[in-house]
Amino acid sequence: MITISKTYDLVWQYGESTKYKFTKEGRCFNTQTNRELKKTLVGGSVGFCLNGGFVSLTKIRQKLIKIKKYTYKGFGNHKNLKLC
């Protein structure tokens, strides 16, 4: 059996929701289901179906928030978790 895996760096998240995350290349992932969302064309607008409805890329770009990086040093409780 051969296994192939891909790794993506998630840089942006959609609004305050931690469910939808984006890569630098513009790929959208639902982190609850671990699936990639497909771009959709509706009425001449390109976007994604988020939270059960269509959202265009221009509206998505307005609500994108950069994901903060955390570093974890050592084992034990989460007191060792530091914001970079």
C-alpha cells in the first residue's frame, strides 16, 4: 500500500470563525471536516460556499484575519505556549 500526503500552510482565517482557513495560494479548507472547498461561479462572481451560503472573493478578502503563530516549548501544561 502506497500513501501520499500533502501539507498546506494555513495563513488566513475567515472572520472570527476558526472553521474556514486559507493558504497563500488561495485554497480554502474547512478545518472541522478537513476538506478543501471548491471555488464556485455564481452570477459572474467567483467565491466559496461558506456557512451554507455563497460569499464572493471580494467580500472574503475584507474579512480575512491573519493567523497568529504559537510556539510550544517542552512537555507539560500549556503555560509553555508563547505567542510569537
